[in-house]
Amino acid sequence: MHRVQVTEIAGVMTLGPQATRHLHVLRLQPGERVQVFDGRGGQGEAVLLDLLPGEGRATLELQPDALGTVRGAETPQPVTLAVALLKGDKLADVVRAATELGAASIQLLLTQHAEAREIGAQKLQRLRRIASEAARQSERSVTPGVLEPVKLGAYQWNGTLLVAHPGSSTLLTDLLTWDAPLTVLSGPEGGLSGAEMQDLLAQGAKAVTLGPRILRAETAPLAMLGAIAATGY
Ligand code: SAM
């Protein structure tokens, strides 16, 4: 069944231009059923009442019999990906794949050795759209928020923080206990500075290895999330 994101699960739901266009491209007809999800864990089934691509609007009616059929697509505790700003369009691929791999939110970080120093409002909006589309495609009930960059020195995480550090010999999977929210963090093209690493460790973060090879800054975050996904979550 096709899936579409709505702003809120309600008896009658009106879709905006983007979701309407999506249903139009799929040639969905009034009377057909679709899965709806709100990106915050709410999910159900709805019948398409009308589809008006010219007006950029469609209406759906919730089917109460299929409410609460949330699939177990989420991790036992929320996993945040904290990732340094990266050059060019690399974050688009990171956000797309991180969403497929189960990240519950994506925190952008400003770090000392990052080559990218800022991100514009339009680019941030685009990353959010990419996360929403990837959540729909991967049948997630949660769309990860892509959060405005914060300075690494001021970053406050919740629960356990695992930092990808080439100098570590600790395996990420050995520290995966699911007893608290988890954040996995990886650095920019130039790596994290010694001072940044020391600060994180002093605040209780744990350094983990991703193997004996140096991964690119856009590969490392996905290797962390992939290692978690490969445990079955
Ligand atoms: N020369 C830099 C260094 O030594 O940190 C390389 C940076 S690497 C291109 C970008 C980020 O990916 C690093 O900051 C780290 O977080 C992560 N990373 C890359 N390879 C890794 C590995 N084998 N183990 C753990 N983390 C790795």
C-alpha cells in the first residue's frame, strides 16, 4: 500500500501540493486506500476522497479500523546522529541514508576543523524534505528532525554518546545496551581536534572504532548507524 505523510492523523486530512503530486504520480484514484503517517509515530490507513492536482490539494478519510497499526520500524531507544557540517551536498546523502537506517533525529554540528562553516535556510529545508521522503519510502512512522547546527563545545546530548574516533579500539556494538537514548557522533573531513575529543570524553562520551580504515566524513556516520541496524534494530 502506498504511504503518504500528513501533518496530523485526523478523521479528514487535507494534503498539500507535494503529497498531492506524489499521489497523482502514483495514479491513485478516489476510493483507494493509502497508509498515512505523521512523522511522530502516529500511523493508520485512509481512503482517498478526492485528488485535485491542479489545485495542489487532496483529501483523505481515516479508517478507524486500521488505526494504530504501527510497524516496529523504530529502535528501542531514539538514536540521534550528530554529524559535523560537510562540504557541498554530502549531507543530503547522509540524511537520506541515516533516515533509512533508523536515526530518530539528526543534529548538525559546527566543529573546529570543518571546511563547511554554515548552512543556509534553504539547504536545511531541503534536508528536512529529504528526511521526510526517506521516512516514507523506508516505512518509518517517525521522520527525523534535521536540527540547526550547534557548536560542538555547547552540544548537550541526552543519554549515551558514542564518538567515532580512528584511535579507538572499542567496538560500537559492545557498548549498545538500549538502556538510554543513544547519540552517535562523527567528525568533519578534517577530523575532530584533540581538544574536542578530550572535552567529549571528559563529559562521559565513549570513543569507538569503525575498523582499521579511515572512512570519509560522509561514510563514517552511516557506518555507525549501519552497525546498529545490523544488530536487528
Ligand atoms: N584525519 C582525520 C582523523 O584522524 O580524525 C580523518 C577524519 S575522517 C575523514 C572523518 C570522521 O570520520 C572522523 O572524525 C571520525 O569521526 C570518523 N572516522 C573515519 N574513519 C574512522 C574509523 N576507522 N574509526 C572511527 N571513526 C572514523
